[in-house]
Amino acid sequence: MKVTVTITLKPGVLDPQGRAIEHSLLSLGYQDAKEVSTGKLITLDIDEDDENRARQKVAKMCETLLVNTVIEDYDIHCLVADEGDEA
């Protein structure tokens, strides 16, 4: 099963990279760019057919290694392929 983990900074945590990107976009004339924030997207394949068990395994990976839970939040999304798909 293909799983994606979206990692973002918790509200209130300083995001200097996001601020730099926002400043650059504004200086290039993109005045509509507001409150830019950065994050990470991790994709992986899990040898698991059950979505709940896959989520549990990935959550443990996040808590153990992938995410700094002091300053980051994460969201797990499982892509469940339809029967016959070769995704």
C-alpha cells in the first residue's frame, strides 16, 4: 500500500524558510502570496493490505524517526488501489 506523510510545522513555530519564500514571491510581484509555510512530504510503500494497520505502522515510524513531534505535526494518507490497478 502506498502511503504519504505530510509533515508541517505546528502553529506558532517560526518558519524562516517559509518567510523567505514569501518575501521572494512578493518581491517578484506575486502580491497574493500570503502566509507561506514549508513542510515535507514523504512517500513510502508498506507491505500491508489493511489500511488501519498500515496507518498504525506509519504512525509509529513518524513518532520514532520521521517527525519531530515537539515542533511538527503530521498527516497520514493511504492510497488504496482499486482491484486490478497496478499502482
